[in-house]
Amino acid sequence: MDGMASRRTNTVLITVFGVLAVTSIVVTGVFDKLLAGDPRVLVVTMTQDAGEPARELLKRDCGSLPGISVVADKGNRDPAIQGRFPVRFSLAGTTPAQEAALEACIDRHHELVRGILTEGDR
């Protein structure tokens, strides 16, 4: 045989590749899904002309509740631009009572809020 792999060598290489592929899929699944934690975020859409002062008021009033944290704004920090975007609250590790308290706080600001949506819910 001049440089050709034997049938046994081919079988071993294919088996090793298969085991590595399956192992990488399983490890990725375990870390991405089972050990990732709670990815939920409550997105609060503001009324059309609420603006940055209303967003800051909602963050201040509702973001300091136990178990709740405000997700930092990204992008352009200009209040004229940022004021058009929703406010996001992290729900990671919250209890149902803490989530209810957040929704009650948001309801107290009903004149500023258009709607709410939970992202990352499994």
C-alpha cells in the first residue's frame, strides 16, 4: 500500500470524528440551555412622546424594587434619541411576587406606558 490508509484506520478516524462531534453538541447544549440561568427581560414600551424624562422616572421608580434591575441602555446616549426606546428590566432570579410588584409599579405609570413584553421566556 503506497500511502493509502487501511480500512481499519478509516473506521477509527470516522468513529473519533463522530464522538468529537456528538460530544461538542452535548457540551454546547448543556452550557447554553441548562446552565445559562434566567435570560428573561421585561420590555416596557413607552407612549409615542414620553421621552427620556419619562424613561428615567420609570427606571428610578421600578428599577429599585427587590430582585429587579434595569438593563443598561446601549447605543447613542443622546436623550433625544434614547427617549424613543423601551425600558428593559432584568427578571433573572426573581420570584413571582417580585415580578408582580414590578408589574404593579409599571401599572402606576399607565399614562407613560404603551405595553409590556417578556423576552427570553422559555
